[in-house]
Amino acid sequence: MLIFTEKKKLREYLDKNTNRSIGFIPTMGALHEGHISLVKKSLELCEISVCSIFVNPKQFNRKKDFTNYPVSIQSDLKFLSEIKCDAVYMPSSSDLYKKNEKIQDYNLGRLTKIMEGEFRSGHFNGVITVVKKFLDIIQPTHIFFGEKDLQQLQIIKFIVKQEALNIEVIQLPTIREKNGLAMSSRNKLLNDTEKEKASLIYTSLIFCKNQKEKLSIQEMKKKITQDFKKSTYLELEYLEFIDLVKFQETTNWERENAICISAHLNNVRLIDNIIL
Ligand code: AMP
């Protein structure tokens, strides 16, 4: 497995491999089975797979969240080399950003305004900026994203379409712990009891899915809000019922929908969703 810390060197390597399919898997490291499922899919579909590990400072709206973000480079590299990922790109901030670089404001309407866009101001501007930089450097034929970050996935699909980029966006299902908790790098900040309590997020999503025919969205919101109020561990940030075609809140179940949750447990912010 080749490890690059400079875009120039990575580009030199890729230039020796023109006309080959290139799969790109952007991550912030602290890798788990969810990330690995993306890399494995890339290895299956593409001739060269490049995984990036970069905790992008520009997508954090709270400094503490950024400084607390788990880092485990050695085990990440072990994970990736075991599954024979071709290349890892681990840039420093200065390899990607100019000093005091201003981030462009991408206003994609509701897509960037609700949920993560509402509660993490500037988050998607940072995500779009870094993904565009990676795409410029790597020029992949395929890019891999998890459904776990559903809004991010929709935004990337939108940008690829809007800019007519010749890239296939591959989306993969959320990998979960045994108790249903979506795997996340942030789970590393939770102890065993907290992980157990955090499964309320998934059980709430499943409850809504199962009650779809019986309860109205309002009734579900009320019930889930009450369940979270009873939990001494979790604080609900949002529960949204989304129309996936328009990517906006929905009040009925007419077409492709998703239910999305964000909750805080201590200082750890967890998100999850279920696509119906
Ligand atoms: P992150 O390192 O959190 O920025 O995530 C990198 C990529 O891995 C994103 O496309 C995520 O959606 C995806 N991912 C994160 N957690 C999971 C999971 N539990 N299952 C599948 N994909 C995931």
C-alpha cells in the first residue's frame, strides 16, 4: 500500500496509471467497518482505490468537536493495508488549503439549509470545498459514500450532476453495531453503557418505519420526543421526515422518504437515518 502525504506525489503516481478506473473513498479516519465496506466496494469495482484520511478543519463549526475528533492513524493504516487498498492520501492542511483560505458559500437551498445545515452552520461549505479539492487532485472515476451521512451524499450527488462531472457516485448502506447503533468514528468517544443507551436512536428509527401505516408523522414526532426526554443520556437535536426527491421535510409518505435523527450524548454528536 502506498502512502502519500503530498498531492504532488499522489498525482505523479496516478499519472503513471492513466486509463485505469480510480475509486476514491474520502474519510476522516478512525476507521471502522462502515469505512471498510466502502473501500472493499471500491477494490471490487475499480482498478485503483485511493482512500483519504483527513480531519477537515473547515467542516467543523465547533472547535472542541474538531480537537476531540478521534485519531488512530496506525490502526487505520493497518486496516487498509490488510484489505490491500492501493493508496492512502493523508495530507496536512497546508497541502490542501492556502493560508487563511476563504471558504466559498454554497447555497443549495433546502439541501444545505435543513438538518446538518441548520445545526452545523458552514458544515457543508467545508465538506463541498474539501471534496472538490480531492476530486481535482485524484480525478476519480468512482467516488464512494455511506448512506449514514445521507444529506452529505445527496449534496455530493447534486454537485456531480450540476457540474456534469464524469464520476459515478456509489452509495452504500449503513453498517451497524449489534444493537443497531450506526458505526461512527465518534462512537470511540463513548463507553459501553453510553453505546448501549445510544441504541435508542436506531430503535426510534425502526419504530417510525414500523408505524408508518398507523401513526401520523406528528404522532411519531411526539412519541420519539417523549422517549428521548425520558432518556437521561440522550438529547434529541432533530427528528426529520424527509422527501428524498425534493430533499425537504415532508408531512406525508407519498414517495421515497427517509427518517433522520441527530442526538447528543454527553458531548458526542450522533446522526443516523433510515431510508424507506
Ligand atoms: P467520515 O470518516 O465520518 O467522514 O466518513 C467517511 C465515509 O464513510 C462517508 O461516506 C460516510 O458516510 C461513511 N460512513 C461512515 N460511517 C458509516 C457506516 N456506519 N456505514 C457505512 N458508511 C459509513
